[in-house]
Amino acid sequence: RHAELSLYWDMGFAIAYGMFLSALSRWSLSGRSRVALVAAWIPILATIADLSENLFHLMFLDTIQNGAGIVVGAFVLGGFLFASTKWCLLASWSVLFLSGLAGRVFRHAVRKPD
């Protein structure tokens, strides 16, 4: 029961970090730039992958509790694929965000005074 409860809590956390990182991207980077738009969408996609991972884990736990062990491997594989996708997206966001932020700081530093 504790595992299920932690997965439900994680769903709320996933939505919160997705919204926060997306808003941070739009606020920190140039709001209308292509980098800012891509950086704002990546956390949303990572949230979808995280929620899907949690659903697969919940289905896995339900299958284990009900004794239907035939499809357990499919749920484990699905959870693994969505977890891997989530972490790849978040790593990509980190690189994109930091490079976009560095580019913005650099452009501001080399701007000629008016």
C-alpha cells in the first residue's frame, strides 16, 4: 500500500516540476525565442513520461497483488521505457536551459552601450 501511495504523491510532484521548469524556461530565457519555446515544452513531455511511468508501476503492483503474473514483464518494460524517456528529456532540458541561459548572459555582457 505504501508503494501505491508514493506513486500517487509522485504524480503530483511530476505535475509541479513540469509546470515549474516550463515557466522557469519561459521566464529566464528570451520568451519568444525558439530555444525558450523548446525548453518550455521539454518539461511538459517529461511530465507526461513520468505520469505514464507511474501508471505502469501502478498496473504492475495491481497485477502482483492479484496474482496475474503473466503480463508483469510488459509493465516492467513499459515503466522502464517511460522512466528512461523522462530522464533523457530532463537531461536534455538541463543542457538546453543552461546553454540558453549562458547565451543570454553572454549577449547581455557584450552588448554595446547606447
